[in-house]
Amino acid sequence: MALFYVPDIASTWELSEEEAAHALRVLRLTVGSGLEITDGKGNLYRTSIASIAGKHCYVEPCTPFAR
């Protein structure tokens, strides 16, 4: 499972443009693909891609499972 860094994930539930490009073009993840996100504050979120719109990649809201 791929790990991504998004410092404000709990408020946006969207990958940054750079992270989205990596997820969608390099790793070829699609809607429903699982991924892990860290906010750099000790929180780790296990989620999946909810939708893709152009250069935007949105994930399912969830609660952190590690701190």
C-alpha cells in the first residue's frame, strides 16, 4: 500500500497536485484503490480513493488508526 504525505488531510480529504499525479500517473491507482496518508504529526490514515477529477484526487474520510 502506497504512503502519501498530506499535512492538512483531516480538513481537505484531497491529495496535493503533486501527490495526486504520483498516485494516478506513476502508481496508476484508480477509484477504490487503497492508500495510507500521514499528516506529519504522527497520524496515519488508511483510506481509499473516492473520486478523481482531472488533476484532483479525493479520498474517503476516515479517522487515524495510529498516532
